[in-house]
Amino acid sequence: MSTAFRQRKLSEYARIALKRKWMIVLPMLTIGFAIAFVVFRLPDLYESSTLIVVKPSTLPNSVVPTITEETLTRELASISQVVTSRSSLQPLVEKYDLYKQERQRSEAMETIIDDMRKQIKVEVNTSRNDITNAFNITYRGRDPKSTQAVAGELASKYIDEQTKGTINAGTSAKQFIEEQVRTAKEELDTIDTQRLTYLQQNMNNLPSQSQALVGRLTALHEEQKALIAEQGRLRDLAAAYRNQLGDITKSYEQEIVLSAENTTDPKTTQAWAELVRRRSEYEGELQMLLTQYTEKHPDVVAKRKQIEDIKSQQDQMMDDWKSRIEDRKQKLTKLSDPRLLTLRTNISMAEGDMDRQQRLLNETNKQIADLDARINAIPNAEVGLEALDREYQTKKANYDNLLQQQQKIDVGADAATAQQGGGIQVVDPANLPEKPVAPKRFMMTAAGFGIGIALGLILALALEVRRFFTIQTVEDAKHYTGLPVLASIPELLTPAEAVAIPRRQKLALSVGIAAAVVAMPMLAFMLTITHVFEKLVQ
């Protein structure tokens, strides 16, 4: 027995379609005629276009620079933003009574402006070198004359905006360069004033004074070297004194420790030996008592008390010995060594001499710095004057360059005002459209019938799909059982069924036709109020 799906023949699908023909035909007619009704009621759309070319400048490039491709593209993009703005398009809508139906339906002006923007198309034409040399402006509208007028006004707006932008750019450039020239002139006047002031201030700075200053500077450098050497000697002497002080201090402290530790150790005395002997005897007696009595026996407790007393006496003797050692150290420490006092005095004197030498060295360094500053300023007034002259020449060259640029910008701005520079101009005015370009009614109607057929086929398939997986024909029985069919019994109907089935089919067909008749105007109404096709043809 096979469980694989049986592939149907084309004739079987044809029989199914013929069986469900009214389920396919009725949706096709309903949707097709509803769409046709709506499409043929759509207003005609006319298209008008105008050609605008890039006009080269009539002046040489040395006077007015040529507009580059990048600049022109950027200008066109900026102009398009202005021309298609609401403030530009709304007056056209009101002037030519455009989108009258939409305004009667109280649609928002923003929506109407967005629809109008979709009807405006700008196509750039390039030359062989991919350089923009022209562009078309196309507009679609419902009335031929108003469409032509709007296309013409859009072209005029492009030209006006480009001209206004060029003039404004020239005016801004003139104002900018005038400000630059004024600033450069102020800087030039400032450096000229500084130059004159410098000449007046350095009139008495003669080169003859430089030799005396150099001689004095040499003497100060020698004095500086001597002071540095003396300061080094004092630093070494102080270091030697500190080393001696450290050695003597360390030796003195060791002497104090040894002297203090010479006191008698209590462990070497007769009293300590007697305490040790007694403690040993008591501990022996304690061991004997522990063999006879428990820890809590009075004799054991008394003996332990005697041992603890001896331990306390020994601890007290050690504490007294340590205390005597510490007292002796303190007394010896208070005694000052004459050698230490002498070294501290020498160190203090060396540090005082070092401070005095440092003050002299600081004063000498200050005098050297003053002389260096005077020598650097004196050699010749021409050194500073040459720097001022170079700065003056730089400012003067910048000022002259700005004057030349100002002249070119003034000429270019005047040329833009007189429309002698590069720009755009209309070559082909907006044409009056003779026939509509949209909507494509027959194509849209055919598409509507196609949608209806597709929907009918989907409905028929939805009803027949379950039959594809059950045994309905002799071929299905052969395929799914894998056995030969010996005989087939046709469907037998009773007289009542033979009458009822055609009646039910006619009733179903009548209901389908009635539903199609009702659905057709409803679908047309829905398509009309949603303005689906109006948006599609825009």
C-alpha cells in the first residue's frame, strides 16, 4: 500500500476548475467590474515638462570662476528643498485650484503637499564627461492648462532661487572679504606703529657698550666659579663632620650599654643560690606528697604556695636588676661628651658659611642674568627692527592679496547681479499636454480581473484540497492500495436526490450571484473612499 501523494494530471485539474467554475467566475467578475468601475472614474493625469540648461559664464575664468559640477549639484539639491517646500507649493495649490476634491474632503494640507511633491520629478541630464549640463522638471496634474502653468512656475522658481542664491552668495562674499581687508589693514597699521615706537625706544642702544658689559660679565662668571668651589668645599667639610659625629655617637652609646651592664647579675649571688636550693627541696617534697595525697590536700596546697613564693622572690630580684641597669644608662646618657659638642659646633658653623656663600652665589647669578639680558638687547637695534620689518612685509603681502581677491569678488558679485556669470535658463518651456499619461485603465482593469481569478482559484483550492488526500477516483484506489481495480460502481441517486441536488446547486449559484451583486458596489465603494487607486497612479 502506497502513502505517497498522487500527482494529478492537468485534465483532472481542468475537471476540478470546471466543477468549481462559478466559484472562480463570480469573484473574477465581482472584483474585475468593481475595479473597472473605480478605475474608469479616476481623473485623467496630464504631464508637462520643461528643460533647463546650465548657462556658462560670459566672462573669462580669471574674472569669474566657473561653477564646478559639485557646486552645481549641491545648489540644485538646495534649490529643490526650497522649491518643494510647503511655503512654495501651497500658493500654487490655491492659485490653480489643484487637488480640489481632496480639499473638499477636508484633507490636511500637509497630505496634499506631499501628494504634489510626488508629482514633481527632476531628472538630471549629463554630458559625455558625466558633467551636469541640463535637467528636466516634470509635473503631473489633472488639468492640461494648470499642469502646464505649474510646470512653468516650478521652472521659474528654480531659476529665481538659483539667481537669488548666487546674488546672496556674492553679497555675503563681499561682506566677508571687506571684513577681512579691514582686519588686515588694522593689523598692518598696528605693526607699523610698533615699528616706529621700537625705533624711538632703542635710539640710544649703541654697540659700543657691549665690550664693557662683556668684560664685567666675564668677571662675574669667575666669581661665580669661586663661590661654587667654596660652597663645595664647605659641603664636603660638613659631611666629614657629620660622619665623625655619627661614629663618635655610636661608640659613646656602646660605652653606655657596656657600663650599664657591668652591674652584678642576681643569678651569681648567694641569695639567688639559696632560693634555687630551697625551691628544689620544696619541689622534691611536693612530688612525695602527690604520691600520698590529691591536689586539693592542705599539705599539697601549702607546699605549692611555698614554691610560688620563691618564684616571686626570684622574679623580683631580676626586675630590680633590670631597673638598676636602665637607671645607670639614663645617668650616663645625660653626661655629654666634649667631642660631640665640638663636632656639632663645627657642623653649625659650616652650614652657616654655606648659607652665606649661597646668598652670594644667588646675587651673582642675578647680576649675570641681568647682564645677559642687557647684552642680548644691546648688540644692535636692527635685530628687533628686522623682525618687525619681516612681520610688516608679511602683513603687507597678505593685505595686497586680500585686495586682489576683493576686486575679483566684487566683479563676480556685480556679474551675478547683471546675470553675466554662470547660471541656469529655460530652453524648452513647459508644454501643453495633449493626452493623459495616467491612469492606465485597461491595464488596471485587466489586473483586477486577474486578482479575481486568483481569489476564485484560491477558494476552489481551499474546498478541494481535502479531496486530494482521500480516495475519490479509480486512479486514487489503484495508487493508494496498490491493487488492480476489477470494477467500479457509479454514484447511484434516488429520485428525490436526483431532484434535490440540482435544486441545491441552483440555489447556491443564485446565492453566489446575489452575493456578487451586493459585494460589487460595496467593494467599489470601499476602493473609492480609501482612494487606493488614486495613490497608485500618482
